[in-house]
Amino acid sequence: MRKLNIIVAALSILFGLAIFWFSRGLTITGSDGVPGEAFWPHMIAWLLIALGILQFVEVIFFSAVNAGREVALFAPEQRWAYLAAIVGFCFAGLMAWAGFLVGAVIAMPAVMLIMGERRPLVIGVTTVAAVAVIWIFFVHVFHISLPLPAFLE
């Protein structure tokens, strides 16, 4: 367990640093004072780095907490989490190619199905409402453009 916690902590810090690296050309604040394109990536990067450091601290100073515990990475219960992660990666790829709207309208119902929701009306209304709220806040409140489909650029 100790070795896996160290690996997860290191990966968390590396992912945070990678986010900083990949968002280095983006602006943190816009000309009108609102958060720029790099605001949320930097917030997530700082969070990942902080959580990685906290996990290192736990492993080093509080090793008795997880002593003797085993990790079941391939338990049947974990398959749903792995499937949701695959949907997340597919959403990121789809969003880069087909834009936010198409990616979100496909990914949100998929995640809801993975989480056990089966009522079509609830899935449809929740998807439309969530996409609309995200769109309104990012485009009209924060003045941040969401990814457009590659074929419309």
C-alpha cells in the first residue's frame, strides 16, 4: 500500500506540473478582469499538486494508518470506475474534435447510465439543463469560449 500511495502522489504532482506546462501559453486573466483560459487549469493543477504533497506527508509521517491494508485494483466493483474514466478520456478527445456541446451531450448520459440512472426523461432533462448552465456561465458570465467543433473553425 505504501508503494502505491507514493506512486499515486508522484503521479498527482506530475499531472499538476503537466497541466501548468500545457497551459503555459494561456492567459490567466482577461483584459476585462474576468478569469482567462488558464484560470481553471491552473486551479486544478494546484489542487493536484497539493493533494499529491498531502499524500506524501501521510505516507511519510502517518504510515501506520494504512499498514496492512491491501488494494484491490481488479475487483469487479472497480470496473464501473474504470469505465467512467474511459468515458472521461473519450469526452476529452471528443470535445477536442467535436466541440463541447457534442461531447457533453454524449458523455453526460453515458456517465449517468454508468451510475445507474435508467429513466430517459431524467437523463435527457439533466443533460440539457447541465449543458445549458455550463454554457451560460462560461460563455456569458465568464466570457470564456468553449471548444468548438474542429469542422466549424
